[in-house]
Amino acid sequence: DYFQGKMPDLITKITDSKEQIKKFKKVKDLLKKQESELQKVNSKKTGELEILYKSSQNRQSSIELSYHVSSCGWSPLYNMRASNIGNPIQFEYIAEVYQNTGVNWTNCNLTIATGNPILEGKKPELYSWSIGEHDYSSTLNNLNNLGENEDLKLEGTYYKKDVRKNRVKKPIITENLTFTSFKIPQKLSINSEDGEKGVTILKRKLPADYQYFAVPKKSNGVFLIAQVTEWEKLPLIPGKSHIYFDNTFIGKSYIKPNIISDTLEVSLGQDQNILINRKKQENKCLNKTTILGATKTRGYEINIKNNRNKTIKIQIMDQIPISKSNRIKITSKLGEGWSLDEDTGLLEWVLEIPSGDKKSSTFEFEIKHPKKLNIPIL
């Protein structure tokens, strides 16, 4: 009877205790969440700016601040699109912008410059170079480490939004003495640590001459090459390029604007409509040995057919060996169209082939050497 009388009161106390435990657990979880948020805030790199403002009278004023941050930048990406042989190349200059400042940029005005404001603008000076009796290893290491600052960060391609959304207006291009700036007319929002965002800063149609290229000794593929001109007039910096032909992605390349050339060669991939092969002429491939020495001869035939519906121009490359010893003599016999570079042994055949036509040509070479010498040759 005693325990039965106490049981209802004990059950009520146990129930109340469980409810209190639930409430305490909710408070604990809430405190942990607040602690986690505070840790995130404290982990961000922040700075404080103190401004001393003097005025002879009470007034309200606005202050505009500008400052440099090192955790943002951009890298170039060039899209080159060819639609048909004979048409200009559609050239697109894209800036892949990133920022890891810890602050989201919302509806901001953006100007992209090819110069780096962090790089020192002072010209270098040379001072007297004295040599004495001491260890130069540390000095040489310091000299070798000079000038290792990276001008631009070139990384992989990653778009958070479609680049075509940023094509409403053309950027304003300003060329200064040492760099070019692009003022983006529309406002942009770029979140911190949110990857790269593509912004189109320049579009041009560039003249191009198209020519086919083949090295049948290495491959039976015939490559279409676009020789682009007037590209050196654009304010480019070294960067990756993506190549498209007939709206199909062909591959990647790299543009180096500092090369001294007014023509940029772009490979547009293999054309399956141009057929080429290289055959060994068995009756011209002989190995002979006499008292005077050994003689090896080789002969090859190149065949090419144009299945395109228009005349094409093609450059075909091959080679013959060159001698590095006065005991080894090499002579050649070239068929129609071939030219030989005596210093390198490279052969070149440039020709035009009408639609549906086929062309052939041959070349031979002979190697004479003492029979004691082992001259491997296929």
C-alpha cells in the first residue's frame, strides 16, 4: 500500500525531470550553434581603419575609401571559333574573375586591368659587384630568387554562371602606358570563395588563312590549320584558349602574346575528308655490302586524296637522315614538288588539290658507310 501510494508522485517527478532535460538540451544545442557562428566570424580576416576627421563646425560628411586586397584577381581565357574555311575567326576574350576577400561583392562596379598594382613600379638598379674570400652560396640564392612574383594566377576553367549573361553592353577599353583596363558597364555580384565567374571583355573577328598540314611518317591524320592575323593588335596577356570548329569543341591551346610573330597558328583538328598514306617502295628498299663498304637505300611514296567539295592547300612534311660523320655519306632523290632543307633533313611538299582529285609523289635516300659501322634504319 505504501509503494502504491507513492508511485503516482514518483511518475510525475520523473516526467517533469525528462521535460527539463529536453529544455536543457535545446538550450545546449542553441549555445553550440551560437558558438559555431562566432568561431566563423572570428576566423575571418578583418581589419580596422581609424580616421581622424577635423572640422571647425558640426556637419555630416561622407567619406569614400579605396584600398588594395591581395586575395582577388582574374585570369584570361580565349575562345576561338571557326565556322567554315575562308571565314574569319570569332575571337572572344574572357576574364575569369575570383575573389576570396571574405566579403561578398554585391552589384559592384568592376574594372579589369592587365597590370598588377602589387608589382613594384620602380625600375631596378645595378650596384657594384665585389668579390672577396667568403661563401657566396647564400648571396647567389638570394639573386636567383629575385623576380619570382607571379603576374597572374592561371588556373582551371570553372563557371558559376553562363558567360552570355554578361553581354548586354561592351566594356570601355582604356589603354595606358604600361597596361590596359576594361571597365565593365553592368554591375556584377561576386561572392567570396565562390569560384570563378566568366566576364566577356572583348570580342573581335580576326582574319585567317586556312591550310591543311600532315606528317604521314607520324600519323595518317590531316590537320586543318588557321593562320590568324591582326591578333597582335589586341591587348592580350598569356593565357589558355579553347578552340571550336563548327560549334564543336576541338581542344585547348595556349596564347603567348610576347612571341615575335604577326601570325598565330591554331589547329582546328583532323579532317576525315582528306586522306593520306605513306607507303614504303619495296623495290627501292635494299641493303648491300661489298668490300668497299655498306649501302642502304630507302624509298617512299606519299598519296593524298581530297574528298572535300572545294580545292584545298596542304603542307606535307617528311624527312631524310642527316650525317654527323664524314665516314657516312647520304644522298637523296626527290620526286615532284619536294624541297629539302640540307641542314635539318626536313622535306616539304606544298600543293593545291582540286575537289575529288588525288596526288602522289616519291622520295628516296641512300646511305653509304664502312661495313664495320652499325647503322640501324627501318
